[in-house]
Amino acid sequence: MKYKITQTQINNIVSKYLEVKDYKVVEDNNEVHLVDSSGDFIITLTFGGDCVISTKLISNLKKMLGIKSYVVIRNSISDWVEKKFQIPIQYIYVM
């Protein structure tokens, strides 16, 4: 069965997922890194506004939500990062 999920619902789900995710925040010079329990980075944010999101995080959320487009997930993650750290995102990279 297929469901239609609005962008607002996706943003809420991604936000809640990231809030309860077991990650460590590591500040380093001009960057903030979110590192998961295995030591892999999931998100890196520079104070200049660059946001690097791991493909692993996007893939996990795509599978969980059944969404084919990574752009929808990428944008939801970057919105969460922007609100969480109060730093405007200029560029989003996926690696």
C-alpha cells in the first residue's frame, strides 16, 4: 500500500529521527561534526555555511520512509541542521 507523505510530515519525521539519533557533536576549528556510534561522520557543518551529509544517513532515511528521491531527504536534513545550529546553509554536499 502506498501513502502520500507531505514535505512537512517528512521534515517532522527527519527532525525527530535526528533528535533521538545516538551521535556525538564534535567542534573543530570552524566546523561542527555529528559522529555516529561507529565513529563515522553523518553531518559536517562549517561556520561558513557548507553542510556535508553522509550518503549512509540519506540512504537509511530513504529506506525508512520509502522515498526514492534523495533530494527530499537532503533538504529535510539541511533544514534541521540550520535550525539546530542556527547557521544559515549556503551549500549542501552529499558524500
